[in-house]
Amino acid sequence: MRISHKLVTCLGLAALSILPPTHGEPADKGITRGLVHILFYAQKEDGKVGMFVGSGFVLNNEGYIATNQHVAGAAIEYKSKTLLYVNPNESTFNSEDVVNRPNADVVWTSKDLDLAIIRYRGQSHLEPVTLTDQIPAQGSPVIAIGYPQAAEAFTSASRDIHSVATITTGLLGRVNPAGRLSGGPLSLLQHSAQISGGNSGGPLFDECDRVIGVNTMGHTGVQGIFASSSINELIRNLNTQSIAYTLDSTPCMSTKERYQKEQDRMERLLTYSVGGGAAALLALAAIVLLVARRPRERVLRAVESLSRSIRPPTAREVQVPIFHGVRLEGRTASGQAVHLDLPAQELSAGVLLGRKPHDPRWVIADDRASMRHATLQFSHGALRVRDEGSTNGTLLNGRVLQPHRDEVLGDGDRLQLGGTELRLTFY
């Protein structure tokens, strides 16, 4: 019994059509990994004590953290005892830690921009976020993350405090290139992702999990009007201070655009006849289960994988790449820019990336990358990545890959080789 490719295509698309319409995928839990809870203790000369709470996000592996000036900058204004304490997300501390074990210092502040940079001196490993200078279009979904004090009302009273970030979503209302907070003009992002006291200094993300702004304030008595300073204000000052950060300058496709692109790719893959009725039905059953449990993009990737496993291409079914090559762009942990163009004909044979690969064109100048770290290869109609048993591992969209096992890559995927983060783009 044979099932035509048209029937399989219809059934596959029907299975995907049960997904409800959405304006954006739910935020990945990993999006909070670069967030920190900031507490500032100050004792004035008259003996009065103040405690200030805010949020911040990690810029690099050297412990540099961005936040608001009104969160951390007061440490400079107070002439007497001032203490700064940083607690990583999902970690526990108590009020005595703030006083007895301060672990951060103020590096730089700007009252006009309401921005500050502090440096963490603690022992915990802090994973940096990715910044982007590509501000999304008006009406695009945005995500605000931080530690609003109001959320503490729902936790039990205890001396131990567990820092768990709160995530809110909204839309980018407008970009005001000549906004003003307390001083000179700056670029402000108006959005509707709910923030309140304690959110100050936390990141505002785009749909691609990249920081586009630093949350600053809301409008008293008005719902849905909140402000973040544009990340480009921070980037300019990071460059001036020679502080490393990870920057992704590629445009962020909306969820709808990414879904349509993957759906078109799936339709092309399913234009080949699928042999074996039982195998086809098993594949469709697996797709339905995945639809119920996983996001769209993982389902689409699974469809592609199942299609190949049911019937690998034969010598008469030659699949020609629909792209000219792949571009890898990003930065090393030290902030060094990486730009690699991998032609399709090279990918068909396999491109080995690493600190000392066979071909010097594909060098990753990163001490945390292995000499022969990972291979990218186009085979059986898809681009794949394979970790070559590297010391510090290879991550695909934040997920650690198993060594010597191929994983399918898609346009816009994020790869991390050692300390180097790269975004993959087909061209």
C-alpha cells in the first residue's frame, strides 16, 4: 500500500492547523537566566537606614551588570555606609546577607539616562544575555522581566527570600527618539508590558529573546503606559567604557513569519512520496503528540526529521539546496566579533569549526572552544550540526547537544560553541 505525497501533506498540515492562533510564542524559561535581583542598603549620616530593591541583567562573563541609576547609583550619592548585593535568579538570600556579605560595586552611572553598570564579585556563575540594536516595529510583542515588590505579597513571610523573576508581556507602543527622564534627551521605548516598583533596571526583550531596552518607569494613574530606555543608549556607553557584551544585529522575524517559513519548508519536504502505510501513520501519530506538547517550531523540525527517517533520498531523488550558503554572526565571550560565510558547496562536504580546524577560514578565536569543536554539513535535504566531543559543549537555542549526534538547523537558530554565541542565517 502506498500513500501519495498529497495525502500526507494534507494530513500533516491538518495536524498543525489545530494549534490556536497566537500573537507570539510563550517566553522560554531560559529567558530569565541572565537576570539578577539587586538590593542596595544605605545608612545616612543621621542614622536613618534605607533599603532599595531593583532588577538587572548580566552583560558578560566578567560579572558586569546593567541596571537603572535610581537603583544602584544612590550608592555614590550617599556619603556614609552603602552596601550593594546581587542575587542571581532562582537563588535564595536573607537580609543579613545584604549587610554582612555585600558582593557588588558601582562601576558607572548616568542620571540623565537613568542607567548604571555594577560589577558582581560573588561566586555564582552568571550567564550573560544577548543585546540587539535592532529595535522591533511598532506593535511588536515585547517581554518585561524583573522582581516587582508587589509579587512578594503572594509569598510566605520568611527571613529567607527566594529570587524568582516575574514575566509580563505586552506590545511596543512607540519609539520616542527624543524622550526625557530626569536630564538630557534619550531614546525611549513605550510599551504595555506591566512593570512596577522592583522592575526598575530589568530587561525588555523582543520575540527573539534579545534585550531591546532597560525598564525604567510607569505612568502614575495610567494603565498600559510604561517606559524603557532604548538598549542603544546602553550600548553606546558600554563601548565608551570598553565593557564586553554579546550583540545580535540580525532582524528578528515575528512568530507568524517564522511559522510561515517553516510551514513552507515542510510542504516542500513532504512533496516526496512516503512509502509504507504503517510508517506514515506512525509518523502522523507522533506529530499529533508533539503538537500537543511542544511549540510550533519544534513540531515542524520533528516533521522534517520523521519524513527523512521514513524514506531517505535515493540516488534518483537528488535534493538541491535552496540556499547559496550560511552566515554565522556573533561575538566571543571577550566581545570579539565573529562573521563567517559558509558556501553551500563547502557545507555539502562538511565544515569543521573550532580553535584549530583543518581549514583556517573556520577558526573560532575563543579559548573555551575546542580545537575541533563542531561540524556543519548539508545532507539528506537539511543543514545539520554535530558536536565533535568538545570540552565545553555545543548549544542549540540554549539546549546542550549530545556529542557525535546530528541535529537539524533552521534559519535564525542560535549556536553557542564554548563561549561564542552565533546566529545562523541562510542566504
